[in-house]
Amino acid sequence: MEKFGDRLRHLRKQKNITQNQLAKLFKISESAVGMYERNERNPSFDLVNNLAKYFEVTTDYLLGMTTDPQGRDSSIEKEFDDPKTDLMFKDWKTMTEEQKDEALEMMKYIKFKYGSKNDGK
């Protein structure tokens, strides 16, 4: 997986700015930017956070912990790509708390009645 410096270099080039310009934006030295990009030095938490905001990516992406710049979990996306799942949850935001509570109780009952999908039933 890519490291912080690789991600930083890629994002900087994508924005078409130089190491010097990036250094001036964040009030750090140009040599510090170079060391970050070569993975020779680690930035402060504040700098990582500010860089993530500037490049409009998550800190997890910048630190090489995920491959998605926006931090979406692909396993969740796959689960919600199912039309049945979409049908079940598309109106969740417009439901009252009472309706949500009732829906959850129904789901608990169905799970109890038929077992979970991992039970082999």
C-alpha cells in the first residue's frame, strides 16, 4: 500500500503545484515537503489534517490506510448496491422515530424466527 509521501506527491502533482508552493501554503520549508514525499520524515497530526482538508481527501487516505480518497468502505457499498437493501432503507430518513423503532422490532423478529444468515439456516 502507498505511504504518506507517495500520496502527498501524487495529490500535489494532481493539483499542479510545486513543492515550494505547497510549502508556502502550509508555512513549512520546501525541504520538509521533499522529506515528506520521500517518506524520510513524518508530519504532525495538525499538518496531516490540514493537508487532507486542502486536497479534499480523508486523513486515512493520506496516511495510506485506505485506497478511497473519500473514505468510503467498499464492503458497505457492495451491501447497499443490492436492490432489496436499497428498498428497505431508502425511506429511513423520512421515517418517524416510532416507525424506525417498529421496523427494527420487525427485523429482530424475522432474525429470531429464521436465524441469522451465518447460522447456516
